[in-house]
Amino acid sequence: MNANEMIKIISKVWCTNEDLQKLSGLGITNTSKLKRKIKEELEKDGNTLPIGLLPMSEVVKYLNIDIDYYKKIAEYQLKEKVIQNVL
């Protein structure tokens, strides 16, 4: 997954199983365990969640995703793509 794809995923409000699997790089079984763990922590704090979804902001915090870094990389990749298309 490149930085543009990462930005597109983390721009969503809610995180699905597929999103979490892509962001974490885990297989289906470990993604389910991770999702359960994040969900339990959020519900322990009194949050009510939609079925099958996690708040993307919490997933980003939990996975310690550096959004600014990925934005810079995505901008760089976009510039490189434009330059390659010109040549």
C-alpha cells in the first residue's frame, strides 16, 4: 500500500475490518483480535459503537500512525507521478 492509499483509508470516519487489516498489515485472525481489543477499550470508557465499525481516529491513535508523515510522502509521490507523466 502506498501513502496515497493510506491517506484515503484514514480519511474515513469509520474503520471496517478490511481497513484495519490494510492499516495493521495483519491477517484476518489477528485483525479480528485487534479489533476486539480496541472495541473493548472504547466500550470500557463508555462509548457506544456501530456494529462492525471502529472510529478511525481511535484506530489511528492505537496504531500510532503518523498522518503528517504519510501526507508528505503522498505529496511527494503525486509530484513524482506528474513528472513521470510529463516525460
